[in-house]
Amino acid sequence: MTGIRFDPVLVGADPAQGGLRLSFASPVRNARLMVADAQGRIVYQELINGSAHTMDLRGQLPGLYALTLHTAGGVQVQRVVVE
């Protein structure tokens, strides 16, 4: 699997699941994960824990999305493309 690294998270496609897989360098606790479409609408939101997480984006329209991760260490934003 290939992915995009934005410290300390690796974001990669998970085609078998129809979504994205996030891997964290250190386990996260009560991190808030949000995905917004190009118009800023939240299309996915979840509190996550652990060192990896897979999110299901099946059913989302193709386009550019912003993945935002709020952790105790700060906020990170990564652009992702849904095909």
C-alpha cells in the first residue's frame, strides 16, 4: 500500500475496504477525525484510539476532501482525493 505521510500519520488507500487507512507513529487517544468535502461539509467524523484506523468512504462523490485530525499534540490537515 502506498500512502502520504504527514507527521506523525501515514494515510494510505485501502481499496479492498473502499476507504482510507491511517497509521500513527504513536498511538492516539481520543483523537477527533473529520473529513470535509470541497464545500466544507463534514462527511465523516469519529473519535479514534490506537495506532491505526480505517475509515469507510464508500458512497462519497469523487473529489477533493480535507482530512483533519485533532490530537493532544495539535491539529493536522491532509488533502485526500476520492476517486
